[in-house]
Amino acid sequence: MGLLSGSNNGSIVDTEAFMDSDLPQRVGRLLAMGLLVTIGTTRDRGAVMLQVTHDGERDREYFRDSGEAVLWLERIDDAAVASGLGESRRDPAPRQTPTRRRQKAV
């Protein structure tokens, strides 16, 4: 039975454990390379879903263990670098020009 078929025996995944792991750092690195990362849970909250998308192609997996999720994101990172996306850029934030315009004196 699959994760979406209610095979988790009623146990709810500990989502806070995922956020307390290296997962946020790994997600941040992928975001810096221009990848879209989606995080969610299954309907029964028995697993965490991670999806990484780039140029319309996506990889999606379901996890009950944060360590396995981090390892999967590391493999995605390696594949992204190998495909030419390169290291995440640490460019300084672009400067924004003020958008307020001065009012003309009457």
C-alpha cells in the first residue's frame, strides 16, 4: 500500500522534526540555484512531501524521516550542479530605486 492509501497506521509525521533538521538549509541552497521547492504533507498527515521543480521538470518524494529527506535533497543538489546549474550564487541583493515620485508644487 502507498503512502496515500492510509497505510501509516494512523501515525502523524513530526513536521517540526523536519524543520529542526538540515532540511531548511538544503532547501535554501536549492532556492539560491533557482529551483522551486514545494513542501507539504499527505492528506492524512502521515508523510511529508517534497517536490523540486526546474524548467517544468519535477521530482517528488514522500518521507516519514527527516534524515532521508535531507539525503534526497543532497542528491537533488548534486544533480543540479552536475546539470550545469552550478553553485548557488551569493550575489548581493540588487539595489532598488525609490518608487515614490515627488509631487509638483502648485
